Amino acid sequence: MWVYILLLIVVFMLLLLSIIYLMRLAHDIIKKRIDHKYLSWVLSIAPILLFIPGFFIDAVNAIVVDIHLIVIIALTHLIFWIAGKISKKTIGKYTALITGIVLTSLLLVHGYYLAHHVVETDYQIETAKDLGTDTFRIVQISDSHLGATMDGKEFTQYMNDISQLNADIVVITGDYIDDDTPYEYMVDGTYGLGQLQTKYGVYFVYGNHDKGYYHHRDYTDDDIRRELKNNHVTILEDSSVEITDNIVLVGRQDAEIRDRAKVDDLVADLSKDRYVIILDHQPNDYDNEMNKADLVLSGHTHGGQLFPLGELGVLLGANDKVYGVETRENTTFIVNSGISDWAIKFKTGTISEYTVIDIKKKSR
């Protein structure tokens, strides 16, 4: 938790510095046209006022836009200053400002597209174990945070596409809903999960947002459980289920649950000959999960969401991995970037996806 508090402090510090920087920049441009000590400073506040409506409408995304704008303008100024020193030609601050605004707009438009455009990502995994079948197919969905970039009916449309993939199982690795997901979105989305066509069913583990932090919802966890059960979705909470005689699925409670079971206890009675899959929302227990399972599937990171937050999270120890596939000794780890994201309407460091994972017997 301390890592997230630190990141929050860093964000607000950047926001404060960005406001000061923007005012100074506006003042430098204005004072060349208005030679009045106080009036030039008063007018330099005007650009800041443009951000105020955005904070009341959507504070999170207003902060994201503001910080990106300031960072890119600052980098543009630095590059232009270096270029001016090399070429011995002065490049005006106004030119750098306009260039920074254009670059920020292009980046965030692309980021908006990546957040709202969902793609399929495929993985091929080999195992020496007997699966009892030539190929075992898993479709992983994570971090839909219903209401962020899609409502329940839009989510259901993706479930219709996934139904065409001939999955053996579909797994939801947490943060299916958010703290303020409307009831009708949850009901519509869960209905979509119930329409999924699979061979062995749909399985669900909780993420850190599913049960809610701030009690903004007008329904309870019991309502969520009821809807999932009515739509034939199996909830795994520090429990396991036999998919076949050869394959076992283990679902862990979220890492923020204080009394969640240790992975050693969850796999203690499982045969080493069986292929073991663990669902764990947060990818931050790799040392304990390594060699205890053949495959571990996680989400939570949103693939980094905004560059370079993902890389910073790894450096600070919040996560063992941000995105993609990695094999550590006898265990393969996959982190899904999420079919959506939390609150933020942009993805500048990753994509929105669901993953198709084909597990095959290793050829000799």
C-alpha cells in the first residue's frame, strides 16, 4: 500500500509543479506584449483556469492530461534549447509551446484509441506433462472495471466474440467491476459471462476493486455473488477445482486480503503430475508461486497504463512483472493488460486485450 501512497504523492507533486511551470511559461510569453508587472502575472493565470472545468467533470483524467501536457512541453523546450545551442539559432518559447500541445494531443488521441480498442493476444505454451488432450485453450479476461471504457452491454459484445474461440475454460482474473460500477452494468456484464460457450466453464477470482473501497455502489458483494452464480460463473477464493483428471485450477484471494491462504497450502495436496494453473489478480508473489504451479495468470497492472508508471512499479517492488509472458524455472507467468482500465481514459504504455492461451504437449 505504501507504494501507491508514494505514487499518489509523486502525482500531486507533478501536478503542482506543472501548474507553476505553466504559469511561468505563460508569463514569459505575455510580458513581451504587456509591459505591466502585475497585469502580466494576472493574465498568466488564465491558462490554469482552462483546466478548472475539467477537474469538476473528471478530475482523474484532467490530471492525466495536465501532467502529460506539462511534461511534453518541458521536454520540447529542452530539445529546442539544445537544438538552438547547436545551431546557434534561437527557437521561440511560443513555437515550443505549440509543438508541445500538438505532440500531447497526438499522444493522448492514440492513448484514447488504445484504451477503447480491444485486441486478441495469443500465447503458445508447451509442457512435458500429460494434458489428456492435444491442446488446452484458456481465454483470460482481466480488469474490465465496468463503466470505465465500456458498459455491461458493450462488455457482452466482446463475450460474444470470445464464444467463437472454442475455449476449454474462460477465466476472469479480477477487477471485473469498479467501486462505482452501476448495478445495471454489473447485471448486463454478468449476463454476458453467462452466455460464454466453453467446454469446462467460466471461473472468477476477485481483484482489489471488486468488493469496493469507498462504498459508492448501491448493491453489495452478495448481489455480485448471486448474479455470478445465476450465470454459472464459479468463484474461486483460496480454493481449487479439477477441470479434468490432468488439469487443476487454483484461485487465490486478492493480495490485499490479510488472511489469504499461502500458495504452499493451496497446492499441498495436488499431484505433481497434474498441470496446475493459478489465478492471482496481483502479479507480486512470484517467489512463492514459482515451481508451485505450471502457469500463473494475473492482471491488475493494466500493462503499465501510462508510461512509465509500470516500470516504476516494478522498480519500487509493487509488482514482479507489468505485462506479458515470462518463465521462471518451471513456472510460466502471464500478466494481462486488461480489457479496459480503472477511471483513466487513456493507455499510453500498453493495449487493451483479452488473451488466448494454448497449452500443448511439448514435442520430443
